[in-house]
Amino acid sequence: MAPGNLTQLTEFILIGVSDLPELQIPLFLVFLLIYGLTVMGNLGIITLTSVDSRLQTPMYFFLRHLAIINFSNSTIIAPKMLVNFLRSEKTSSYFECATQLGGFLVFIIAEVFMLAVMAYDRYVAICNPLLYMVVVYRRICLMLVSLTYFYGFCTAIVVTPCVFSVYYCSFNVINHFYCDIMPLLTLSCSDTYIPETVVFISAASNIVFSMTVVLVSYFNIVWSILRMRSSEGRKKAFSTCASHMMAVTVFYGTLIFMYLQPRTNYSLDTDKMASVFYTLVIPMLNPLIYSLRNKDVKAALRRFMTNPCYSFRSM
């Protein structure tokens, strides 16, 4: 059909995690719990790393922004998703859908590069401890964090218009719980080669570049730790990296499975399960990973619970 003969859609219908009516309330309660834990955990990390005087280091500065990213990404997805569990008409307007996709891209790309920045921070701290405060000083920290947000924003304003530049005609039911790229493109009645190519190149280049930084950083970290003569020193060095290594493995593993699989193997149901994991489950798990495996955060939490004013830095 010629573009002039097509009527562009004004709204989409989101099927959600499941279209079975009997599962809507149970799923609502499960995801309400997940989102509640995500909000409490990430706001807790943000609060502790902002006000506790002993957590004013580059490592916790980056951790604070990872928590901000996790909180923001979940908040873009979860509230709309939760409301749709309770509604019979699960509609999303064309511009609401585009805004949700753009916001999601900003923070998912920011998270990809924030994890790479955190890996570099650990590399400098362990491999060049004497130069740590010289190399990773406050202005550099601010610049690295600003660049992650800026690059995420730039990616969103390129990819989102590209996805919505194709025509969406009669069928408007998205087999997903939010407006994601591939479920949207499967609805298009025009050629999707260009947006699919843009999405693949963007996803592949971002993941490969950030993973290269992470892998090179951790290769040097492990090499430096193995060369340490003190077993206590090796144990302490590994403990400072364990939380980040766990978070990186879970996050990148999911993204690779999601975005770099061959197009012929793509499945919307598999897409939904992977999306649940990296939009809702990982943001819930990250605060637990960084708090339960981090002595400084646990100590800061104990100080806060015992005497909220004791550990606050002067504002």
C-alpha cells in the first residue's frame, strides 16, 4: 500500500504480561510488591549515599546514580503496567507510547554505561590505588555521570523517532506490557528494515563498547589481585568488586540474550520475560546486591536506623 492510503493509529492496546483475566489480580499483587521493593531499595541507597559522611567517595557517588537510573527506569514502566492490570481497556495513546519508549531508552542506555564507569572506577581503585583520588576526582565523576545521561538522551531522540517513523495501520494490539521497540515494529504495515538496522547497530555498539570496558577493567583487576601476596588483601579486593561483578553479569547477560539474538529466533513471549527481568527485577535486586554484600552500606544503614542524624554530613 502507498503511504498516502494508510491511516495512522492514534492509540495502542497493551496485552500485558498475560491476557488471562484470572491472572490479572495475582500478577498485580506480585508486581506491586516488586515495584514497592524497587522504590524502597533504590531510594534507600540514594538517601544513604547522599547523607552519610562515610559514603562520600566516587564508588558510592556512582552507586547513587545507578540507583537513580534503576528507580527512574522502573517508574517509567511499572505504574502504567500496574494500572493496566486493573483496567479492562489497556490503551496507550500514540504520544504516550513514544514518550514511554524514549524515557526507557534514556535510562537503559545510561545504565549500560554507568556499569562500565563503575567497572573503570574499581579498576583504578585496585590497580592504581595511590593515584585513585588524582584520577577519579570530583570533576571527572560529574563529567562521566553527565555523559552517561547525555548519551542516553541522544540515543533516545534518534531511535524513538526512527521507530515511530514507520506506519502503524489497522492492528494496534501490542503483545507486551509496555511500548518496546520490537513489539511495536512487528505491528508496522510498512518496511521496517531501516529502524531495525538502526536499533541493532545502536544496541550492538553500546553493549560491545561498554562490555569491552567492563571486561578489560576486570581482567586487569583479577590479574592484579592474583599477584597480591597477602591472602587478606586478595579477599578484601575481591569483596569490593563482588557486588558489581554480580550486577554486571545479570544485567549484560539479559541484554545480550534480548537484543543480539538472531531476528529469526525472536519471540514476543521470550521478549516479555526478558523485559520483566531487566526493567523490574534487576532494579529490585541491585539495592539488595550492593547492600547485603557491602559492609560500608550495611554499617551506614545501621547508623541511620540507630541515629538518623549521627552520620549525616553537613549540608
